[in-house]
Amino acid sequence: MINHFIVVTAFLLTFVGVAEIIYWSYKKEYLKAKAKYLRDLIDQKNDLSSLNEPFYTCVYEKWNSGEMPLSEASTMCSLKFEQN
């Protein structure tokens, strides 16, 4: 009975440890990708010679104001500029 408890506890600790490592490594990659996207977005918003500057400005302003998350802002502005 005690051996069974030790085996189950060891398995659970190993499982939780591996899950935590996977979670934090993917979260780190996600945050790096999001930061890169935001840097690109800001660069494109500030490039006044670009034909897409109004779209990027729209996305940045909606996200920066806290009005909506980045993906929703991108979708909404995309729909807005497709209609025009």
C-alpha cells in the first residue's frame, strides 16, 4: 500500500513538473512572438508612406486604448478597411 502511494505521488509530481515546463516554455515563445508583432505594428503605423498605414494605426489605437484585444482589433480594422 505504501509503495503504491509512493509510485502514484512520484508520477503526479513528475507529470505536474513536465506540464509546468511545457506551459512556461510555450508562454515565453508566445510572448516573444506577440512582442515582435507589436514592434512590427508600431513600425508600420509610424511609416506614413505606407499604403496600409491607416489600417495599422486603427489596430494600434484600438489595442492601445484598451478598447479590445489585439486579435479583435486586427479583425475589426480589417473588416472596416475591406468595406471601404
